[in-house]
Amino acid sequence: MSNLTYKLATLGDFEDFYRIKCDKVNIAWSGFTQAPEKKSFYEWYQRQLASDHRWIYLVYEGQKCCAFFYVDKLKDGNFEAASSGVLSDFMGKGIGTYALAMQIFEIQLVTTNGGGGRLCRGCQTRTLLPISGMRNWASSEWMSSKLEIYHFLEASINFING
């Protein structure tokens, strides 16, 4: 895994985000059969950026946008690691694991210390050191890999449906 960073998406990032959402593997994993229509998806994207209940982050390997993740604020005030996706050309590099870890990290920031965290529209790009021992996990190692991430973040996570 090389230099990974992530940042809060802006309107200027639409093409990068749209490219990920049009990736055949991401379409299938999202439960759709085709890429979103660009104009209506752009309108949806604008609404999400203006929302105070969803934050869209983009992940970069060097200068290349390669993944996304959402953090949603639920009606009850809790936060959810809602969705994520990695461009198929970048799969198998630990980027999805990194995205999951950063989702949890962002939620932890906003929910610790009385909610004085960082979910905001004007935040800077974050560069974080790779998680110690991060590797490309086989599917049989998935549960233990999630536990390693949560241990790294010192997060207390309750799983729903497994």
C-alpha cells in the first residue's frame, strides 16, 4: 500500500466520484444494474454535499482518486459508516480496509469528547500513516482484520447482523 490520503468531497470532485460510481464492480456491489445517469446523479451529489446528515469522503493513492466512503448522521444522533467503494483497478491493495478504518476514525472523532469532533465541510485533507501490519487480507481473515482496525482506532464497535 502506497501513500493513501482522504478528504471531504467538494463539488469540484464530482467527476472523480462519478467515475467510481460508474465502475462495473461498484455498480454490482451497490445493487444496481447500470451506472447512474450523470445529470440526476450530479443533482443528488449536490444535495448530499449540502446535507448536514451525510459526508462524502474521497480516498487517494498518491494523486489518483481511487475510493470513496460515506459517514451518515442518523435521526437518533448516532453516526454510521454507511457505504464505501473502491475502483476495480485499485482492489486488492488494502484501500477498502483503509477506507473502513477512516470511516470509523471520523465517527470516533465526532463522537468523543462531547461531540467536539471534526465532521465539517471545510476540513483539510488527512494523510495518515498506514495501520501497523496492514496487508491484503483473504476473505477468511476478514473478521480478524476488522478487529485489528478497531483495536488500532481504540473504537468500541457493535456489529449489526454479524
